[in-house]
Amino acid sequence: MKNKPIPDIVYLGIDIGKNSFHIVGLNSSGKPVFRARMTRERLIDFFSRSSSMTVGMEACPGSNWLSRKAKAYGHLARIVPAQFVKPFVKSNKTDIVDAEAIAEAISRPTMRYVAPKTEAQLDLQALHRVRQRLVSHKTSVINQARAFLLEYGITIGTGATYFVRDVPDKLTDENNEFTPAMRTVLNELWMEYKAIEERLLLVT
């Protein structure tokens, strides 16, 4: 089946989904002239067959990728903060209504946009986020171990330095009151801590 002719679209609003995309195209007068639901593959094909237009989407996971794809086919890509799209939603919230609101938002000359991130910037951001999660996890392990130690009358200083210094000695001290089960739990927490430290070296 042949592709249908594409109408004269000046502004294209896209509501990004995990597996499908709802799109609404406006003409130069701001009138909706195209509405559709497309898979990822169909949307890229649509970009390749369309004349140059302004393509807009909300800032969300996937928007930087879609922005790069639109630019690769000669379109002007715009990423809009979600709070700037909300005033243009005219009825009950649906994916197609959101897409139309995005299209209308990017048609406004005073609209503000988010600068698309390069792949290098996204990679660096991802490394920072992974590192932050690992640091948070490391702190959680330390706090949990300290709480367990307190239940057996053992205190260690706050922070990773004291944890690394004191915990190995506590684990090998056979004169403390740890039950076999608690000693096993604390050993597992110590091994978990060391594994996190090793992973942090890879993302630093």
C-alpha cells in the first residue's frame, strides 16, 4: 500500500510513548491538518518523507534521541518543558490532545525551549546519575550495618572512613556477642560495601 500524501505541516507536535507516538500537525495558520498514531519506525519514515518543519516534544526520556532523528532529516527540533505545554491543553488530557498542545506551544514565537543534549552530554549525565545512586546505596549499607552493631552494644564513627577501619576488626573479633546469623549478615553487608566501592571506581 502506498503512503498517503503528507499535508503541508509547519508545526508537528509529538507525544512520546514507549512504543508508539501520537502526532498532530498544524499548518501555517495554526490549524490542525494531520493527526496520527505511529510506531517508532513509521515516525522516522514520516520524518524522511516530510518537508522541513518544526518538530516539538516535551522534555522527557527519549526526547533528545527523537530530536537528533528529526534534525537528521532536516527538521527544526524543539524540546519544550512540560510546564509550558500545560496551558495549551484544551480538553481532557489524552495523548492526541497533548500532541496538539505541544504543536501549538512551539508555534508561539516567545516559547522557551530546553537545549537538546549531545550524546557525549547524555553519557556524562548517565555516569553522574549512576554514581549518585551507588553513593546513596553505599551510605545505606553503612547506616544499616551501624544500626545492627548498635543492637550488640558496638558503636563505630559516622562515615565511610570509620566503617572501613572498624568493621573488619569487629567481624573477626570472636569475643563480641554476635550470633552466627548476625555475623553472617554483617559479613554480607561488608562484601556488599566493597562491591559498591569497586563499581564506583569504574564510573569515576
